[in-house]
Amino acid sequence: MIDYQIWYGLQSAVFTLLDTGVTTSSYTTSVTLVPGEKYKFRVQSRNSVGLSLFSSELVVIAARIPDIPTAVLTERLGPN
């Protein structure tokens, strides 16, 4: 194995090449993802013969900022 290509897309069948030449087993993207939106990722590996078939798709939902609490309750703990 020489390196990996990482592809991503929304729920359509259209994928965009996100990065190539990746040589690590973990990856972080700087692409801005829309909070709450579902994204699909897939990977190809490359060796001296060429590119592999695509991996299975991994579907993730981009994280959203939590809602502001509407009520905050406090409780005294201990003997004081």
C-alpha cells in the first residue's frame, strides 16, 4: 500500500475527492460540514498496480452545538 484517497458526499450518489496521498490510519478534514447534515465517506487504497475498489461507505452526522439550557437547577451537596 502506497497511500489512500478519501472521498465524501451528501446523501446523493455524487462523491467529491477530499484528499489524496494520505498515509496515516486516521484523518481530520478542514472542510466545513453543515451541522446536522448527513455525510458519506469512502476510501480507496493505492499500490504499485493501481487503485482498489471503494471501501464500504461510512455515514456520519455532523455535530451540532447543543441548545442553551432553559432552566438551571442547583442542589446543595454535603452537610453544609
